[in-house]
Amino acid sequence: SSTVYHEQDADAAALDDETVAVLGYGSQGHAHALNLYDSGVDVVVGLREGSASWEAAEDEGLDVRTVPEAAKAGDIVSILVPDRAHIPVYNQVEDHLEAGDTLQFAHGFSIHYSQIEPPADVNVTMVAPKSPGHLVRRNYNRDQGTPGLLAVYQNVTGDAETKALTYAQKIGCARAGVIKTTFQEEVESDLFGEQAVLCGGVTELIKLGFETLVENGYSPEIAYFECLNELKLIVDLIYEGGLENMWHSVSDTAEFGGLEEGRHIVDDQVRENMQEALERVQTGEFARKWISENQCGRPSYHQLRRADSEHQIESVGEDLRGLYDWNDQ
Ligand code: NDP
Ligand code: MG
Ligand code: MG
């Protein structure tokens, strides 16, 4: 099982002589920059000129510079732009990395799949909060923490992990727990999870359930509620207290039917499909496909998104949600 670090494991002074350059001020960037700053760490924010977020960062009292200027000032350069911008941003950072500096990430894709090949004389680390940035910031402000992952890819100074753990502490992650992992494990499990379960698996399950009911003459509105809307209630129960908590809360008919029939729906064929998807992640086949999509204007991506958005469940859902939109207010 994994090593989990807590507040007392971190050396609170490990960043005292370091300047952290936070590149990007979006979801993760604003949270890391503000939490580090409020924790007393020297922070500069790096953005492109004319960036929409430049003023927002300055309004918070942060020192904002261009990407190369920030990278020059930083001993730890935290790449917090979207993954598709890692290469162009890294190209502006490379010349400003000195021996013993640290390249810091919140997701390992560009390193693990060799999109970025850092020089051999810098540390390469990852601190990846397991939640969107606005929660990382909100939890910090409430003296709460956000669980995070920590990984070291290159350790040239001998204390790369110490610094990364302190970084995790200063953004609030150690208050909850910092799980030690590797770039490989973080990337492969993240891609697999979103493909097989969270994004890919769930949406296909929803659509198949909806289609099966509608094709058999049931009303689309009923099918929407049964196969999509109620999913939130089920997920909330699982999130709060695990599978057991959900089984405990639904009717015993739902419990028996779910246990008995679920394994016939998601059967050994699905297990094999998952295994194959994992292998495409592990061999880099998926990464190569996604990188080449991006190089030629994302044709399959746009086509798949369009097909999904034109699915009947989307228009039915939009109409139905309009009937009770006070739920969101
Ligand atoms: P965002 O899309 O929120 O980042 C937007 C910021 O990046 C903006 O400040 C934007 O500036 C800047 N930016 C975009 N392109 C460039 C560029 N070419 N040059 C300079 N600045 C640029 O990213 P996220 O916070 O979602 O993701 C950052 C990293 O964190 C990624 O590696 C992601 O995988 C990881 N991560 C994200 C999580 C999340 O929940 N969002 C969770 C855990 C990890 P401008 O205003 O100029 O466009
Ligand atoms: Mg430097
Ligand atoms: Mg992901």
C-alpha cells in the first residue's frame, strides 16, 4: 500500500530560500499561487502578455510577469497551464532553468509520454491535488485540506521530495494527506479511470440504458430520470460512505436487482475491454492518438463530441431540467 504523508512529515522551512514561479492562473494556477503566497512562500506568477488573468492575479497582490521572466526568477517552476500548452510554455522556460532548479507539474502526461524532455540537472516533481483548483483554494481558506499526490521523476539535489512535500503542505494538501506515487502510475491510472469509469464508462452506460428503454417504447422523459438524473443521488451516497452506504439506502428490491443483474450487464466482456483500454494507455498508443489528433485539428474529437451532443438524451434532459432549474439556485 502507498505511503501517505501528513502535516508533521513536511519540513516547513524547505522553501524558505526558494522562489516559486507559478505559470498559469487558471483552475490550479490561481489556487497554488494564492495558497503558497498566503503560506509565506515567495511567488511570482507567469502569464502571457494580454492574458485575461493578468489583472486578476495582480489584484490579489501577486507579482505577475511574462512566462520567461517568471521562469528566470523561479527556483521552482510550476507548470500549471492546460496540458496542451505544456510544450509551448516549456519552450519559454527551458533556457531559464539552472542546475538544481525544480520543474514542478500537477499532471504527468507531458513528462511520462516524453512531450517534454527536461535537462538532466534539474529536479522534476509532481504535486497534484485531487480536486479542481477552486476547491483547493476554498479548502485552504477554511483551514481544511485537499488530498494530493506527490511524485518525483528526477532528483538531482537529493531533496526533491522534501521540497515537493513542502510545496504540497503550503498549498494545503498535507492537511488532508499526500499520497506518494510515480509519474507513470499517476498518468496511467488517471487516463484509465476517466476512460473506463468516470467519463467514458459512465456516459456509455447512461446512453445504453436510455436507448434500451426508449427502443422498447418507454417514454424518453421517464428514461432520462431513471438512467441519468437519479445517478447523482446514487453517486452522492457512494461518495459519502462507499458502496455499502448506497446499498443500505436503496430499497431491498433495488439492492437485490442491482447485485444480481449488474454483473450480467457489466460482464467479462467489459472486463476484457477495460484490460485492452489499459494496455492502450500503457503502451502509449492512446497518447500517440491524442497527440496526433491535436496536431491535425482534432477531427475525431470534434466528430465524437458532436455525435454525443446530438444524442436524444441531451435535448430531453435540457427540456426537463428547465422545469426545475430552481434546484441550481
Ligand atoms: P487551466 O485551463 O485552468 O489554465 C488556464 C491558465 O493557463 C490561464 O491562466 C491561461 O492564461 C494559461 N495559459 C493557457 N495557455 C497558455 C500559454 N500558451 N501560455 C501561457 N499561459 C497559458 O488549467 P488547469 O488548472 O485545469 O490545469 C493545469 C494543470 O493542472 C494541468 O497539467 C492539469 O492536468 C492539472 N490538473 C488540473 C486539475 C483540474 O481540476 N483542473 C486537477 C489536477 C491537475 P490565458 O488567460 O492567457 O489563457
Ligand atoms: Mg531559474
Ligand atoms: Mg485526467
